[in-house]
Amino acid sequence: MIIALPDTTTAKISSALLRARRNAGSPAMGMVLTLLVVCDEKEYESALKAAMEAGREHPARILLIVTATGRTASLDAELRIGEGTPGEVVVLRMRGPLASHPASVVRPLLLPDSPVVIWWPGKAPVKGANDELASLSVRRVTDAAASKRPLAELKARALDYQPGDTDLSWTRLTRWRALLAAALDQYPARISAATVEGERNSPSADLLAAWLQSCLKVKVARKITHGPGLTAVRMTTAAGDIAITRSDGLLASYTVPGQPERLVALKRRETTDLITEELRRMDDDDVYAHALLALQRYKEGASPARTAAARPSAKKAASTRAVASETVSAGQARQAAGRKTAPAKRAPATKKAPAKKAAAKTSSPAPAPAKKAAAKKSAPARKAAAKAPARKRAATKTAAGQEG
């Protein structure tokens, strides 16, 4: 069922969604999240296909936001429910000034009490933390490989990292990392060097090289090949190389010293599979954050030990500013330690207080004879004492107490 709503409002869209669900015979669709897809007209078809295929595993309300330029603010909507459509699909075409503030349109259409994930199939905002739609989501998915300058885009993602961010360049490495971990489990030898081979503009190859150098704590070389994408990873041991090579983008050759060569299915995955994988988790990807921080140090030519130190804790904002935040945290810890030791210095004073009270109690009966002696004074002496200044009387009393 496809419902077109030209020149509409969010209230009309919500009413049309409710009527469509009732007509379909299922008022509750069992959707688990809201997926926001921000793209332009060129990316519309492929983004819609990938989002709908991912929705078959994760039923969701898919809000496809297509922005366009124009002077007049207008909102056109297209609803797709039922007949092979998982969940609900709402295509929102915004033009004019309305496209500059899409959150005002999207916010009333979000599913209540469910997570929100946003995906940019193409160009992502430079400052994701300041983006209106990004502030509504718990996970933010970008794709550096889809930009004109993938390596520069990945660097921008590293500089602007926030907990909850991820990039499909990292998702493409899931099977590679699993194979490398399995190889080291089967042949637990000491790695002396490693090499990552791939295309010049492959952000996945750079990420893998930085991640390997930080984990293995050895120098990882980066070699340029004709691709496609990532083509080989070699880890050098005393008995030979542990190698995974994939020259055609379909099958990989898996080699371990002392064992026969094996072929492993390692096909380059479509965007649909990558998005489906990312929708399986709603928590922060701390390993990706570690890889981004290691990538910056790897690009600066840092030593393997310094690259390996790029491992932020899971509870901190693992960004390129993690080193500075850790320094600030250390200063705060020292201040907290200083505050904790301060009561220890005041403790002896509190313990001496009862001793003073005891001394006061033992010396309190002594001033009684002084008062009796004062009572025996003549009347003129008492008048003179009454006319004395208050400060002198206080001094007289203090002296009398000290003498007593």
C-alpha cells in the first residue's frame, strides 16, 4: 500500500499512518526502532532498498528524509505499509527553508519508547554533534567510502567522534578481524611484523592497519594495490607468514605455517548487509573508537607502543580528544585525593576538643572563691567596677579565670 500526501503536515502524516495500520488489520506492527535515512535524490533509490531489506531483520519505522533546494518551504510525503514492506516506510521530501530544520518535522513521527538510529548513505555533516537529527539518535552511522575523499572523510569522523558513532568502513572489516583472530588462535606464535594491502583510497585498509599495530604492538606496513578494496593481510612469524589474501573480492586464500592452504568465502558485502549488522547493537562501539584513535597516531608515524596506548576506557568518550580528557581526569583525581586527605589534618583538632572540655570542667570550681572575694568588696569599689569599660571587665574576668 502506497499513500501519497503532497504538500502535507506532520499531523496529517500521523493520521494517515494510523488509518493505514487499521486498514491493514494490525494496529500494532511490533516495530523495535526508528531508522532515519538522510540522503538526496541521487541516493534515494539505493538507500530505500537497503533500509527496507535491513527492516526485514529489524522491523522499524523508516523515515527517509530527502532534502532539496528551493525558495518555497514544502513537505511531500509518501507512506508504504504492508505488501512486503517491513514495518512502516515514510518518505519525506523537504524543500526550501524547511530542509534546514528537519528535526521539527521528524520529531513528531518518531516511535515512542524506542531507540533512534540515523544513517547518512552519502555526505554526512561535518559536526555531527551539532546536527539536529543526530541529536535525536543513539547510534549514528556514516560511510566514509561513499564520499569523494574517503581518507579525509574518515579523518573528519575521527576528529568529531562521539559515543554512538560508527562507520561502515569499520563494519566491512568484521569478517577480516574474525579470520585474523582465528588464525592467531590456531597458531599462537609471536608476530614480528605485519602488512596490510589494499587500494590507495581504502579507509578500511587504513583502519585495519592502525588497529593491528595497536593490538599486536609491532610495526604494520601499508602497501598499495589495485584492489578491489582490501586485498591482503600478512603477519610474519619465525616459521613463516600467516596470510589472508583476496584478489578478486570473492574468495580468500587462508594460509597458516605448517598447514595446507585453504579457501574461505570472503565476499565484499553489500550496504544492506552492513546496515543490518549495525542495527544489531544499540550500545557504543568501543573497539571502533579505539581504532579511530589508533589511526590518528598511525598516520602521524607513531611507534607501535604509542599506537597501542591509544586504548580509551569503555566509560569515557573515546575520541581523538581522549588523551586530553585522561589528563584532565588525572588532575581531577589528584584534587579529589587532596580533598580526601584534608579531613585527616583536621582530625587531631576534633580529638583534642574533649580534652579542652575536661580541662574546663576540672577548672570550673576554682573561680568560686574569686567571686566570694569580689562580693566582700566595699560599695565604692563595686561602683567603680561598674563604671569601668566593658573591655576592662572582660579582661578582668579572663584574668580571674586564668588565675583560678
